[in-house]
Amino acid sequence: MQQPTTVAEDLRNTLRTFPDFPKPGINFQDFTPVFAQPRLLRRIAESLATAFDGEFDRVLAVEARGFVLGTTVAAVADRPLALARKKGKLPGPVFSAAYDLAYGTDTLELQQDAFAPGERVLIVDDVLASGGTLAAAAGLVAECRAQLVGFSVVMTLAGLDGAARLAPARVFSLLPDHA
């Protein structure tokens, strides 16, 4: 009889890596095969939500792949969803936060009324690398006067110290030292 596999094992077996994309030296982690497997996607979302079970009122999903994951986490946790989007994509008054990427710079925005003051927010994304994107998202949560409870990510890239940049906030990662 075959032993059941863990979510992390199934995830490792499903992800694809594309070297030198979008530029030389970057190993792009392709989640497309994960998104094509609804049962695996649900198991991932359940793991990301359970790590902070009962501690959050709302999920903040970070553009772009974080939208798929955050939506699924919000659905399995039965919590509302808010979106952190790239600059110029949201209507109405927004808060903005610029950040550095491993291969450039960008800006995230959040509608100013995304959270009620004091609301407990879990930020969900696919990959934690250097932590710039998630630190910007956390700054947006603070600007709304909401409370960050932590970060739930699918993988943390090894050697980039992203979790240290986000300290003292708690970070949960299914694949904590992905190469």
C-alpha cells in the first residue's frame, strides 16, 4: 500500500522551474501545474489558512499569483478577501508602497477602505524571496490601521533572508527553504 504524501511533497513534485526567467540568474517558479490541480490547490490553501486558524478576519492577496492562492485561502477559511494590486489598477482613493524586486522595482496599491481599523489581516502570496513585496503589503495594512497577523506563503526561496526582513511578524511557508 502506498503511503499518503504530504502537501509539501505533492507541491515539490508539481512545481516547474524555468532558469533565467524573466532575466539571467532568476529561477522562475511556475505554479501553473499547481493551479491545474484543484485538490492540491485546496490542500495548499487549507495549510496556509490553518497555520493562522482563528487569528485573522480578512485575507490580503498580493498580485498576481497571490490572487489565486489568497482567493482560495479566503474561501476555505470563510473570510473576506482584499487585493493588493500593481499601481494604477484600483479605482478610488488608494495607499501606495514602492518596493524593490530581485529584478527591478514596483509599486503596490490598496484601496484605503480595504480594512476596518483594528481588523486582523493575513497576507497571502506565492513566493517569499527578499521580502520586498510582502513588506510593502504589510505597510499598506498599517496605513489602513489594521493589524497584521502574519504572512502565509507557499515557498520561501533559500538564501535571500526574506523572513528576517519581515520580522517580527510570523511567516508560515509550506516550502521554507526552496532552492
